[in-house]
Amino acid sequence: MHRKRQAIRDHSAEANLFARRATIAFVIVVAMLGIVLNNLYSLQVTQYEDYQTRSNGNRIKVLPVAPNRGLIYDRNGILLAENRPVFSLEVIPEQVKDIDKTLSELTSLMGITNDELERFQSTLKGTRRFKPVALRTQLSEEEVALFSASKHKFPGVQIEARLARYYPYKDTLTHALGYVARINKRDLQKLVEAGQEDNYAATHDIGKLGIEKYHEELLHGEVGYQQVEVNNQGRIIRVLNVDPPTPGKDIVLNLDLELQLEAQRIIEGIRGAIVVTDVKTGGVLALYSNPSYDPNLFVHGISSKNYSALLNSPDRPLINRATQGQYPPASTVKPHLGLLGLEEGIITKDYTIVDNGRYQLPNVSHTWRDWRSWGHGNVNVSKAIEVSCDTFYYDLAYKLGIDKISEAMYEFGFGDFTGIDLYEESDANMPSRGWKRARFNQPWYVGDTIPVGIGQSYWTTTPVQLTHSVNALINRGERYIPQIIRGYKNPDSTVDLIPLKSLRPIEIKNQENLDVILNAMHDVVSGEEGGARTAFADTNYDSAGKTGTAQLFTVGQNEKYDATKIDERLRDNAMYVGFAPFNDPEISVTVVLENVGGGSKNAAPVARQIMDFYFRDRVFDVASTQSNKDADSKNQPNYSHQHQESVSSGH
């Protein structure tokens, strides 16, 4: 067998082939290296700043820091609203893979209640996914330790330490201070509309009612920021830079805590309100509405059970009776109407009627009755205020007419907001022709005007509104807006006072007319037949005022009012407005007590206790004031009365 001849290797050709292949490989390697170097140059030089920013974004985070909320003090420096440290269990939704499973496991571990779960789910719907949502607030030390031991099992769940609002005096100041609570979807929408969303980036709570809401901008402060370095799990390793937040301003109120506590003590168990103001400034010294409730319940989220109990209570504790309660002013407005009659020339200080206990319009069968069935005999405007004669004011209202009454009483603030620094205020109602047409599509009848003369019919007022109107009388037409806030507290404990706020003064044509009215209010307290003379007997100060009994239940023409036969909540309200000292007024007091009966018997003694407390350490020369009054009384005409009996508890 022949073998194939092997070809002689061409070493030269092989060498050339290898050289070509090596050259191509070298070119490819150089090209790839060039690409790599070019990319390195691009990353390290050309796009350095961009990638440095991205790198820092993964390693460094900018976190908002919530400012400390400003504290609230009373006028004597007593702390009324403070901040206390609390721990809360919070969930960041976007960091939790299976939120239902996480909640189930947390419930087993921490004993999360159904109310807490419902509140969490409700809050979750109105919160952005990257923001933490509280599952449980006010964790105990044991609960903090329990969760910390199992934290690795719950990514996206954390314990947050923060300061929370606390109200040490609980229900004593609720309707004045209000409270803060969790920011909800509606609050967030308002912040967005106001351009304040960024300032609340780290804030959990916002003012919901009272001073906390009205002065939210002052109390909240300005948000701060901190740069932190985090690891791959998002945990903070160190703080790189801090731009501290600006804490909210500490504010000082006109409220006197001791006076507020006294008001609460006096009307415990009675539905009603007490308002005490500084006559010369409009500063609110006490504003108490009863019943009240503990605002701390709302700070961390009130349970459905507790909220339903408050909401459905027939005593309506959620209503601020001092600013929202609408009551017929009754006889407390007789001084205002008396002044109007004098100013308009409808009556004079000597104008007299004969009161036989009844009043009728010409050619009208309906009879309006006086609270004293046999009447008061000869009565002028001064006596009508002292003994609270209804008949005199029926006649005066008829002669004035509703147009003059409604216009003048609106000047005194009836039917309008007082401007007090609380959003929770009603303007109540000052009736007029236009109002009745709009409300009932009916004309105004003359018969509608008659009960307006004694503060009844469609006329309603709030206690703070009534206070505002009486202060205008005392200040001879000057009108200071009721103001709860007094000023701001500086770090050195000095207080920058807020300027007084006032409205356009009421024009008094003849100051002597006002003297007649104020002296008559003095007679209510110190006159021989004054409705409040018993309540204010033997005080160490001299005061003036006016009682009132607001009728809520219509009694038939031939029927007699009998409280025992009427539902408790339809019985008369007791009213009183007063001020002291008479010659140099410092405070005014308004008392409204629901369904307890006559103002003389029930409201006036409450006002006496408030004034006694306020003037407890003061000594006055009451004898001098009384001698001046006696001298003035010599110039007054004598009155003959059909009956010389004590004024009943009705007025």
C-alpha cells in the first residue's frame, strides 16, 4: 500500500497567518481598551457630577425634621399645653411587601386592637405611600423592647420617638384651647392649597379646634432638615449636616387658669357657659362651656366607642356653648333697648307707663303678659330695668319698630361674629324683615316685634356675643374684640403683648342717656327691688348687671308656666350679665345656665361667686359708692306700686 506524501510545511506562510491574526487581535484588544478608557473618562470626568449625585442619593438622604410645637401658658405663666415624649409604632407602606401579612403578624406579636387596625386603614387611604402611618401610639417600655427584639422580621416597620401634645388640665380648658390631632387627607389638601405642605413634611399633628387651630401658624414653627448617611438597608449610619428647625412660638393667653377652674367648679353638673372678660381690653379671662371632655383623647386618635359617646350624648359636650350656643337673650338686652329708646327720642328718662301685668295692641285680641301677673304700677325706663318690667319693653318695642331695633342691635354685635380668636363661633340671629322673608317666605308682622322687646321671638345670641354687647355699653360705645391670646413669650420669659383689636365705635348721641341705663343696671344689684339684690347682698365690691329668664316653651294665653309639667330640656334658661366695680369697671361676667329656671335665683348667684373669686384679695370703699348712689336717687321720682313684694326668681 502506498502512503500519501506529506506536504512540506510552509513556515513562511504560517508565520504570515499568525502575524495577521495577532495584528487583528491586538487591534481588537486596543479598540476594546480604548472603549473602556473612554467610558472610564466619561464616568470619572465628563459625567462625574451626575454620578456623584446619584451615588450620594443612594448613600445620603435628606430628612425633614419637625419643629417643636410652641407651648401655651395662661396669663400667670402656668403651662396649659405642653409637649411630652412618646413612642409610636409606624409603618412605611412602600417598604412593606405584604402589608396584610405584616399587620397580621404584628397583631399576634403586639396585640393590635381592631380599633387600631381600623384607624390605621383609614389613615392609610389618605397618606402617600412613602410616608409613615402610625399603627399604635404611646407604646410602653415593654412594648418597645418586645418589638425591638423582632424588628428584623418587619422591614418597613419602625418605632418612632417624638414629642406629642399633652393637656395637663384636661377638660377644664378644652373649648378654649382646643386640641391637636393627626393630619388627615382634608388637612393635607388645605396645606397644599395654602402652599404649606413642605413645612409639614415631618409633622404628624395639626391644630383641630380652639386656640390650637386658630393660631396654628404661630405654634407650628418652620421645618428643618438633616443630611444622613445610610447603609444598604436604609439605616442611618451617621448625621452629616443639620439645618435645625425653628420651633413654634410659645404663646401666653389672657385666660386665668384659677378663674377657669372656679367657673368649672361652680357649674359642675349644669349645662351652660361662663364668659369673663377684661372690660378695658376685651381680653378673655375665662371661657368655660359645660359639659366638656378630655382633649387628650383626640391627640393619639380617639376610639370609635369614645367618639360615638361624645357625638351622641344629649348634653352635646363637643359644642362650645360659650361661642356656639344660641340662646334667646331674654331680659339681658333690656338695657340696650332702653338706650335705643332714649337715643331715638321715643322715650325720655321720665317717660312712664302704667303696668297692670298685660299688654295689648289696638284692635288685637292677643295679650302679652308680664312676668309679674299683677304688674309693676307706674314704671319708667330705669325702674323697668331694675324690676325687669316686660310690659314697658313690649310698648317700647312696638314704638321703635323692628327696623330700628335690628339695625341698632346689629351695631352692638348681635347677629354677627365677634371676631374672637376661635373658629368655632356662631353669629346667632338678629331678626329683621329681610331675615324672616328669606327664612320663612313670610312678611314681618307687628306682633312679631312685641316679644323682641324682651329678647325673645326669633332673637338669639351667644354668651360671648352678649358679653361683647355689654362691654360696648360699659365702655360707652367703644368696642374691643374679645381676645384669648395675650402675646408671645420670649426666651427671657418676657411677653410681647399683641395690640388690642377694636371695631368702629357705636355713636352715643347723648352720654346722659347711657348714664341712665348704667345706673339702672346698678339698681338691679343694689336697688330696693333689684332682681339681683339678694344674690349680691353684702359684697365687698360694687357691681351692676341684668338678669334674664329665657323662655323655651310657649305657654297658652290662659295657662300658667309650671316647670314640673314641662320636659326638663324645655324649661327656662337662666341668664345674667354684670360688671364690677361699678365706678371703674374691670371685668364683665356673662352666665348662661340651661333649663334651670330664673336668672335672679340661679344665674346671678353664679356671677356673684365668679366676682367674689376675682376680687377675693381686694378691698373697696363700697360705702362711698353707695352714698353717691343715694344722692343721685334723690333726684328720681317716687313710684307707687300696686304690690310691694319681692322680685320673683323669674327675672
